[in-house]
Amino acid sequence: MTDPLSEVIQRLQPRAVFSRAIEGAGDWAVRYGAFGQPAFTVILAGQARLAVDGQPPLDLQAGDFVLLPATPGFTLSAGAPTPPVWLDPQAGANVDDEKPLRHGRLGGEAQFVSIGGWFEFATPDAALLVSLLPGQVHVRGVDRLTRLVHLLREEATDARPGRELMQARLVDALLIETLRSHADAANAPPGLLRGLADPRIAVALQRMHAELGRHWTMAALAKEAALSRSVFLSGLRKRWGCRRWSICWGGGWRWRRGCCVVGTS
């Protein structure tokens, strides 16, 4: 049966571009303007506070991973009230420097260490597909994500044969692991990921995804999920955040898939 999450990732066509170690010491705060490209960070040591525009602030600790599919403006700080230093995300996006980017006190041992990076979605219809994803994805304590980021970092800094293909596959794995880990979290927002995390609703979603040309009724979807119509509708509203699934997913994805097919033909 068709896997909707895998197809979303495949059609986004992610490819690795840049990563860099980031450190902080003392009291510090930085403010980045909107970047627009997908960005990620994994916290290796220490703590920090991340405040992304339009999203609830996050108190980050070692082992945390954050993905911003469209990276709006954000402030990253040591936590204490400190006037932020403004940084241009475009100016630093392509810096090829092995030395960590340091915030706050320059001397002494770093109290905060992370690896941050960004990549591109190659499809011209990225905005349409990104709209299916949460604006901010926060995952805690998933060791596989940290290992994947380290592998991405190694590939980015070592010019070995096949590097571009390896980076592309690692970014695929990074996105899938991030999104399915987030879907399993209790605080995941309504939408595609929450729907896929519910086994019954996921069956109906996969069936609809496999037969987008079919006119799906709520009764037919409930039957696929082996639930009564009322129980299915209640779960749909809770998990998906929409009263009319055929509009929110079926029609929307049909349009997105058509755009991608036209764009690659």
C-alpha cells in the first residue's frame, strides 16, 4: 500500500547543502531573520532557548533535535534576558569554515554545543508540500537523529566519491526519522503526522492516498478503518484537525501530485 509520508519526502527531493558546529558561552543571544529554506539543529551539550516566530518557545537540552521546514525568523539564546545580536541567515548560509560559530564569551570552554545545518527542497512546488508539515518539529532523546546528523557532517567535510548521493540519502533518512518520531509524540499538532500515528486512521489515509481518483465518503473511509462513522469522525477531528478529509487531504494531495508530475515531465 502506498506510504503517504514516503511520497511526500520523495517529491520534496531534499538535498544536503551545509552544516556547521555552533558553540556558546556566558550570556548570549542571536536573532536570525527569515531564511525560507529547511533547517535543523541537534544539541550535543548544554542548554538553550529557541523562540521561532509564530511557534511556542522551546527550552532545548542535550539530545534534542529541531527541524524547521521553512525556517522563519527566530531567536536562540542561553536563556537569560540578553539583547540579541542580529545575524543575516543568507550571509552565513554558505560559509565553508571548519571552525565552530561561537556566540557569547569567546574564551574558555563552550557551555553550549550543537550542530546546525540547512538543505534545499529541489522540487519547485516545495511550498505546497511543506504546508502538509508542522512549522516546527521538536524531538527529544532519539539517538538515531544525532547519529544521522554526525554522518551528514562527516560527508559535508570529507570530499569522498559519491558524497552528493550519500548526503541526499542521509537527508531523506533524517527527515523520515524526524517526522515519524514527532508523530509519535503526545504534543504533535493535528495534521498528516498525527493521522499517520493512529493505526486505524492511517489505514484509511493510505487507502485514500492509493485511490485519489475515487470519490471517498466518510462512511467509506470509516469502513476502511474498521470503525463506526461517528468514532472515525471524532478521531479525524482530533488527529487531523479537519471536518472534511476529502478536501483537506484528498483534493489537496491530488493537486500537489499533479503539480509535481507536470513539473517533472
